[in-house]
Amino acid sequence: MKNIRKIVLICFICFMASVTTGCLSGSATRREAINHVEKKLGLENYKISRVPESTENGSSWEVYDEDEDFSFYVYSTLQGSGDIIPEINRVISDDYEAKYVQRLAKDFPDYIVYDESIKRDKIHLSHYYFEINYTNKEELYARCKEFWKISKKIREKGDSRIMFRYRLSTPHDASWDKMYYPPLDYSLGDFYGYIGQEMNADYFDDYLEYCNCKQIQSMDELIEQVKLKYFTFGYVYQEDSVLSEMTTSDIDFTVENNELLWVYVVKDLDKALNPDEKKKVYAADGEVTRFCGECLAYEPEHDIHRITYGGLYQLLLAEGFEISGTPEHFTYLSNTGDVYEFSYDFWNDGDGYSSYYLKNGEQVFTNLNEKNALNHKQILEIFGIYVDFCYHFPYLSNDAGRVF
């Protein structure tokens, strides 16, 4: 029995010695590294180092891809498995895809940013993160097509997932980027998406922006989704630069694909202020004017809806008010002689983050954190009209009250 125990002990010592002295080494032979490059990666024109470099748990071979003009590494490491009877295996891997993306990124134009600081590999997939900036519809189309070609190149090299954000840039960026809370919600024009295998948002619980991103499966779908976000921003704030690029079909597309609120000007003010009569006013065809209001709804808090300054501008024009300026900055002379001025630049970036308007040159804060908008009470006080909001209004025909 003692001899058997000695034999078992000697075998165990020999096994451990073989691991620590290299008999079961993490180092692959050069031929094994070459087989990996040719069979796994499918490379034909390449150069591989003559001797390996030592790593913490094995070795690596440097390889140069002559066709793509970049270097990468083939790694050989020891990995253990098994709970009762431990097994140690040598695993050969590479960083070809990651190095390939780095190589592509060197030639990216300034408006495509590759973010290497974000590392995610929770389901054994490579994840690459890009930000694409655009300023108008023409750039949007061109940069969607360009990025789609880039994503195809990356996907051809491995089983990766490509995460991206299309970011709307504006002439105000230089000054507004300094603000903690800028006056307009430019995230309305941002689109988060990914290309590759379907993902669960839990994989990205520590990078929340990507939790709501949409899987994209074609270039046309990419263009459509980014375009929707761009048009949504322009339509909500009635930005001239965006509206000038929108056709009637673009407006219909934006309205149909958003939960936009419709703003109604109720003609019979006495009925409007009587809760029991309000539905009767709505039911009477032709009693209201339709206009698209805030797509953010602005409704959860205190059940108060708002309309942006740009939306208010269009609504006032439709109602026959004499105003001067643009949707971004306009003035109104009231019947009492008071001069009101509204602008997206009227914004307090301090405590409270509130927009304001001017009444006879004096600031009047809206006390609405949702940025440059008025609610129905403020509109009634200034303009003497009562507005209300809802998602659907079946009593009006499709073109009733359309102001543009």
C-alpha cells in the first residue's frame, strides 16, 4: 500500500513539474502558429516572426498581414478546466480583428470616431464602438453609406458586434458643449444602433446609452432610422435648417413614426375652461386647429403639456397673429402694448436650468425644465388662446388644419 502511495505521489509531482518546466508548455510551435494564420484566418500573404515572445501565461507570435498592411499577434496560452479532475489545455487565439479595426480607424475621416476605451466581451463577442457626426440630410445619407461599408469590412473578419451612435452636430456646439444642460435637447437627433448578433441590454448595463440601441440589418434601415431622429429634432423645435430639407412625405414619415402630441386651439374659450364641456368641443368638427407639438410629450409631470417656441411660432402664424422673426427667435406685440420676445438662446444654465422669455425687456422664467417651451396656462395668459393636447383626434380629416 505504501508503494502505491509513493507511485501516485511521484506521478503527481512529475505532472506538476511538467507544467512548470515547460513539458506542457503554453508555447505553440511556429508550425502551429502558421496553421492558425492560414486555416483559421485564411491569410496567404503574411510574414511571421521566427521566434515567439514570452507572455504571462504562454507566448505570442507577431504576424504581418501584407495585404492589409498591419501587424497582429497569435497567442498560445494555458487554460485550466474541470472541477474534480483538472485539465490544462493549450489554446491558440489571435487579436487579428481588433488590430484590423485599429488599422481601419487610422484612415477614418474626422467625423467617424472609433472609441477604444470601451471594452465589452461578456458573451465572447468582440464589440467595437463608433460615433459618427453629421449636420444635415446630405451628410446623413453619405455617412450612413460610408459607415455601412466599414461595418461590412469588419464583419467579414470575425464574429463581432458593431455599436454606434449617430450624433447630430450643430452650429451651437462650441458654446453649448460647455453647458451642463444645453437649451435644446439635441439627443433627439441622436441614434444608437448596432450591427451583428441580437443583444440583451443587460450586457451593457454599465454603458446605458447603448441599452436602447436598435439592431440594424441593412444600409437602407440605417438611413431610415437616423433620418427619423434628425427629422424628429427638426420638427419638434421647428428648426429652419432641418425643415428646409423636409418634404411633405418626410413630415408624414416623422409624424407616423413618433408618438407626437397634437396641439388644439379651442375656439370657444368658455367651453374650453369648463371640464364638462371640453369633450363636446372636441367632438365638433372644425372647432380646432391642428398642429404638431412636442414629441417628448411633456406630460408625465403634473399632467402639463408644453409646446416649444418653434412650435408656438407656427401655431401663432396659423391663428393669424402678427409676429416677426423665425421659429428660433421671434417677437410679439400684444393688444396691451407689451412686447414679448422668445428665443432658444434665452436659457439659464445655473440652478434650475430654466428657459425664459422677455416681456418689455425683462426676463420671465418659464419654470419648465424641459427647455424653451410654454404650457397652456402661459399661452392663455400671453396670447389669449386656449390650447390643449392629445395623441389622436379622429374627428379631423388628415389634412385639416395643416399649417405646412
